[in-house]
Amino acid sequence: MADAIAVLNAGSSSFKFSLFADSAQGLALVSRGQAEGLYTSPRFLAKDDAGVTLDEKSWGDGVSLGHAGALDHLVGFLRQRLAKHRLVGVGHRVVHGGPEFARPVRVDASILAALEKYVPLAPLHQPHNLAPIRELLERSPQLPQIACFDTAFHRGQPPVAQAFALPKAITERGVIRYGFHGLSYEYVAGVLPEYDPRGAAGKVVVLHLGNGSSMCAIAGGRSVASTMGFTAADGLPMGTRCGSLDPGVVLYLMDELGMDARAIEKLIYQQSGLLGVSGISSDMRTLEASSEPGAKAAIDLYIYRIGRELGSLAAALGGVDAIVFTAGIGENSRSLRERVCRDAHWLGVELDANADPRGAGRISTAASRVSAWVIPTNEELMIARHTRKVLGMQSHQEHG
Ligand code: ADP
């Protein structure tokens, strides 16, 4: 019977899952899907690796299924699908590993308690990431669960890249720059040598441009700086997040506009970014299709800020050999990539205007001093690989 690994990425009202079969040839996707609208209008959809629907269910408007109910449905689906497989572990995407967790870890009750300490550092994500772990620990305590952190890849950054210029007593409370999207960056850094061995061995900036957007400077495969900081609200503007903000603005919002912490949280996480600037949508496809001036202003600001951050990360690296676009916008928006590359001409990026990689490939000319690439990210596969590795090390220790 073949082994299988499930991957869960749980959010506030939805979760995504993937199922991989593990064999001597490696990990192969068996199924992926999501449960959405868990508290308003729950829907479950699972497809196979070719995109053919395997299971679909809607519970109707006004139904609150919750995470536990959706997990029930997923477990039932997996049981049915897993007739020929043995589930050996579940890998979870967990946004915050704090200063403590620099690599994936098997979760037991004490690790779960340690991870709960980081809820205040990521209040909109961490509680939802941990909820299914707690639930599964109660239901199936023997089933290994591995937490994989968005922060872990960045924990090796030089101290100066992690520090805020704040008093030591505050820094020591863990108020430092953590950086996020680490699983995506780790995956891209892992496959880059197949595309560009010279660049991968050198200095790279990866642009993870999706609903959440950030950029990471990578030297010799290791993160040395990133645009996200203490929280995932820092750095680039995003779908609904503002990105870097003068802290004086927060004081102004409190003193002059009478906003409290919750109102400011809503503003900076849910009402800003592409949505706030455009007044139209957080979705890049909608903005690119719009002729409204607000849509243009939002895209212009996004691209301007990407260019500024590129300069900053290039300085942190002391030069750049390659840049890589990934995630929803980075992988799909040719026009945005072209504008970013044209703006980066000063850095040595020479766009190949004819390049149109469907999927993955090079978008710079052969003569370009800095090579530019599109590489689809695969955070789920990265989590499955980590899960397999932690389990393998464990059985090795048990047998050894
Ligand atoms: P998340 O951070 O939620 O994982 P994604 O990586 O899926 O986000 O990225 C979602 C973003 O990608 C949205 O803004 C969406 O409009 C954009 N996107 C997806 N396809 C295209 C496309 N063909 N052209 C432009 N933008 C696209």
C-alpha cells in the first residue's frame, strides 16, 4: 500500500488541501481542492492532478459549517480516495514560527502551545492555521502532523536585516523583522538551478506577487533580506494591505481620526492596497481590464513600489544576477512583468519583448546581464517534502 501525505493551508473562512502519493519516484499529486465560505455559504471542491472534478458539494446560503464540519467532509473524502493509500502524515502551512522555529516540526500538545504564543504576531492567520492541527490532534493523536512555517526560510538572515531600530527591551520581546512567503521562496530557490545555475549560485531577487505580495533577496540559496517584516502587512502594497507605512500615519489615524487598533487593523489589512487606491477591486485581472483612472493609479503605485524595493534588495545583496517572478500576478501578468523589467533596465535587466513563457521560462534576452524568469511557485509541494523529510528522520531515529 502506497504512502500518502496530506497538506492543509487553513485561512479564516476557507482551507486549501492537497494530497500527494509518496513513492520511490518522489511525491505525485493525487488530488487538490478547497473548502470555502465555511461560515456563510460552504462549498467543497476536489480535483485530481489533471483538473478533473472528484468531489463537489455545496451546503447552501446561510449555513455555518465551520472549520470542524469542513474537516469532517475532507476526512470522509480522503478515506474514500485513500483506499489504495495509507495516510502517513499531514503537513500544515503555519504562518508564524516566531524566533524559535527555524525549520518544520512535528506538532504535539506542547509545540501547539508554543505556536499559540505567536497568535498576537499574526492574529489574522495563526489562529486559523492552528485550528485544524488542534482538531486533528484530538481526533487522531497518532497521526503525525508537521507544521511548516512561512517565517522559517528567513530565520538565517543576518541580524542587521532582522532588526528594527527600537530599544533593546522591545527587540527582545520578539519585535523583529521575520519575513513571510518563506515556503514559496524556498521552493523557487530549490528549482532555480534547473533554469539558471549561474544565477541560482549567485544573487537573486524573487518577486512573489499575489494577493499577498513580497520580495526576497537570496544569496547562494539563502534568504538575506525580505520586504515583509514583523507582520505580513509590511513592504509592497497588496490586494487589500497597504504595505510599508510611516508609523506616524498610525499615530495620526489615532489622534486626529479617532481610530482604535481594530479600525486601523481593518484599514491596513482589508481596505488598502490595490483595493483602497483603485476604489474598484483588489484583483489585478479586474484592474488590468478597467479603464478607470483609479485602476491605473493602483497599478502604477504597485509597480513603482516594486521598483523601489528591487533597488533596496539589490543593495542588500550588493548586486543581482537574476530576478524571478512568481505567484498569481507574477506568473500571469505579462504586462506587469514587462513594466517591472523595463523599470529595472538600470540594474542590467534587458527584457526580451518576444518572450512569452506559457508557464515557466526566461523573459530576458540572452545578453541580459541580469537574467529574468517566470517560475510557478508550489508551496504545497514544499510542505509535502518537508513533511516527508521530518517523518523520514523520525522513523530513522526510531529504527536507529
Ligand atoms: P494568494 O496570495 O491568495 O495565493 P495568488 O497568488 O493566487 O494569491 O494571486 C492572486 C492574484 O493574481 C490576483 O490579483 C489575480 O487577479 C492575479 N492574477 C491571476 N491571474 C492573472 C492574470 N492572468 N493576469 C493578471 N493577474 C492575474
